Amino acid sequence: MVGKNRNKNQLNNGLPTTTNISRKSKIRYLLVRGENYEKQMADLLQSLSLYARRNGKLRDAGDIY
């Protein structure tokens, strides 16, 4: 349940809405909608990267353990 609580906190912290959408639902939305796929995928990757950097979860492939 930690993940759900974290998402609730994200919704209340005033960040832009693109970072408030959970990764799974945003990906699902893009796959179903299929419009402007390249631009939306670039936006998705950028928002995931910003989220990871903000939370210290961005690692190199060699850091997996």
C-alpha cells in the first residue's frame, strides 16, 4: 500500500499533472489513444526521467543489484 499512499501525496503536492499520472495508466492511455505517439512517448519518457531524478531512483544499468 506504500505505492498508493505515495501517489496520493503526489496529487496533493502541487506538481504539474503530467507527473501525477501513474506510469502504468499513462502508458495505457497512450497505447489506446495512439495519436501523436512520438511526441507523447517523448513527453512520457521526460516525465519519468524527471520523477526518477527527483526521487533519487535514476541509476545506471551497472547499478542493478
